[in-house]
Amino acid sequence: MYLGIDLGTSGVKSVLIDSQQKLIGQHSSKPLDVSRPHFSWSEQDPAIWWDGVCQTLDGLAANHPKELAAVKAIGLSGQMYGATVLGADDKPLRPAILWNDTRTEKQCAELERLEPNVRRIAGRMPTPGVTAVKLLWLREHERAVYDATRTVLLPKDYVRLMLSGEKASDMADSSGTMWMDIATRDWSDELLSATGMRRSQMPRLHEGTDVTGKLRGELAARWGMSGNVVIAGGGGDNACGACGTGVIGEGEGTVSLGTSGVLFVAMNKPRPSLDYAIETLCHSVPGTWHQMSVILSATSCLNWLAKLLKRNAADLVGELGTELSAPCPVSFVPFLDGSWSPRSDTEIRGALFGLQHSTDDAEMTRAVLQGVAFALRECADAFRATGTPIDKLLAIGGGSRSDVWLSMIATLFGVELRVPESSELGAAFGAARLAIIAETGASPAAVLTRPRINRTITPRTQFAEAYEQGYQSWLQSIAQIRAARTAKAG
């Protein structure tokens, strides 16, 4: 048996699979709270991460005690970029600054000034979500915390510390910190020095398929496991999601509709994007990289609307049916947390316009789905401009349950979207697959196979021109919003 744990922004999900990769059980935690004490801030107390992990494993122990007792290895996945700063006692010094926190625009410019080669080394331009600029912000605004920091861990690696006592990370997740040289797959002394950090403050680096430690004895006893459960390197949620769907070969890709929206394409060599805010990162598989573009708010936009309307988000989407219709006249800009990619703009925010007396819940819901689809199309355009082809994509994440949403994206991209079985379990399942490789030594290609496809969504050519026109109008709306913001600031 093998266990995959995925630490998301809104909750923890753990899945239990057997050696044939059959899903045996799963358990989710209670929702995790995000603190937003100031404009553009997004933080979480690491204690709630550990509570969430324990909830899921306690649940699996209650429902599948024999199977959990047979676990041989654990794989870890999690939200990326979060800065978890620990003191000399290995306890957090403050709440973790999350991936969708955008307070650090000034520090992005400062990092480029301190290390002019940052884009070449890290494979991308600095954007506010990455870990390195968070430490520059702490150095300027919370100097006592910065000076007391002895270790910086990514969120899922804090979970690793709690599980095993080991300070380790994988190259896929760590390459998003902007402290790594993505070509050599190692920490960059130049980038660490630019932020005043040292290698001794970083975790050990491993491939996602490596063994990084063993489960603590007292925890093994708590969950009825043996004393020899190994923990794999794992990866960030997007890399693990790709492992869950077997996306490890050149040109293979996914579009993910989770809290954030992600376009992901694997490649066999690093291909930095120096002109767009697109990430080129290491993959969880040795000798593999990937390109990724992230919009900060996807299903979270839908949740925002549901809260506003005092409705259930699933009900709102369900009422739209399954068939695509003409573009919605109401327009939505999904940048509730700012824009990260393919253009970094921390000040821009969301907008809902074109409302009239006849606008109802269904029309606003359609507008939100359409706005997220337009933002993803902007990412796809940037990929293609850098020479990355997008031919066929797998659709994963909770949002992939909506055929209407996927039809919008397929039509705007002009590509076929294939929806795998159990697509919402991608990251946790991918982490469990990496655990199999770490424990058995099997080849990644033998374990990370492509999934069976549940259904295929093709572009609706009859609406292609209308959605193209809608997209171009949406781009003009963004330009107007940016101009209005600039005028207000002036």
C-alpha cells in the first residue's frame, strides 16, 4: 500500500492506493482558513496544515485500518512557493506567507537589481508569489523574524519535517523558490546571496522519486503502520498533478482548474521564458522540466460568487447544464488576488461589468467561468509565443467536472481536452505514485502511465469566432482597468 498526501490551500487530501495503483480510500480535512490581514496579503498558520494531515490519516485509519497498516511509503504534494520560516527550535516564527500573496512587487525589482542574471539562473522573471522575494520583504519589514530564521521550508516540506524530522525538499517544488539554478538542479549561491540567505538555511535537495526519510516511530504507532515507512521527495501540487496523469514527456500538458488555474507542459530540457511571467521549473522526475503559467484565482472566483449570492457553487455550475452557448454579455476579470501570469500585475483586481436588470445568477456564473477561461487563453498565447506547442491537454482539478467550463477553454484554445478518471485526485494520486517509485526503485515511465479517459471535450467550432471576439474585448477591458488604476494612483 502507498499513501499520497496533498496539502492544498483550502484543505488536505490523502489517498491510499495499492501496488496496482487502485484507489483504496481517501479522506479530506476540514477546510483550511486563509488569513488576509492587509490588502494583498495571504497567510496560513502552519499548525493548521499539520492538523489537516492528522485529520486525513486518522480518517483513513478509522475506515481502512488494515490497508493503512500495510503502507510502505508516503509521497507528499502541496501548495507551492509558501515561505515557512523556522527558528532555531524548528518552530514557525510567524504565519507562512502563501503563494497567492502579492505584497512583494517592490522586492521583485530589488532581486533583479541585486542579481541581474536572475532570469537566466532561475529560468523566469521574479513575480510576487515566489519564496525568495518574501524573504527580502521580511528583511525590510520584519527584521527580527528575518534575523531569527534558521530554516526556510515550503509548505509540504514542513509536513515532511513533522512526519520524519527531516529538512528536505524536492527539486520541482524548490525550483519555484527562485533560489535554484534550474539547469544544474541545485541551489544557486548567487541567488541565495542576493537575498542574504545561505545553503545551511535550505533543506537538502532530492529528486521527487528519492527517499528523503522515514516516518517517526510514534506516528507510525498512532496510525498502526510499521516502523519502516519511507517518505518520497514528492513535488509541488502541479508537478504531482502531472505525475498523477502521466504528463512527463516532451510536449504533454494539463490545464488545471483548482483554487488557481494552471497551464502546464512538460519538456525534456529547460526552456526559460524571459519576456513573460511564465515559469520554467524542474519536474518531479529526474532529467525532466516543465513550463507553467498560473492565474491566481480560478475556482476561488466561483466560490467568491457563490458566497456573494448565498448559493452553493456546485449548484450554480450545475444549473448551466453541459452544453456550451454563445459568449455571455456580462464580462468578468478574475484577478481577485492580482495577476501573476503571463503578465505580472499585483495591483490589478477583479471586475464584473455589463450588468443589467435582467442579469441573473446563471448569467453571472457563466461570466465567471468565461473570465477564467479568457485568462487561461492569455497564458496559452504566451506559451505559443515562446515556442511551446499546445496540441492536446488533459483537464484536471475540481473545475474539470463542468463540461461547460471545459468547452469554453477547448474552444478558446482550439484544442481537445481529455478528462481522466478521478481527475480531482491528481496531485495526491501523483504523490502516491512517486512513493511507489521511491520504495520499489521502479522506473518513472513504468509507474507514471497515462490514465484512462473519462470523456473528451472538443472545441465547439460554431462558437469559435464569437469567443475569439469576446476574448479580444476582454483584453481591451483589462487594458482599461489598468489605465483606470494608473490614473487613480496618479
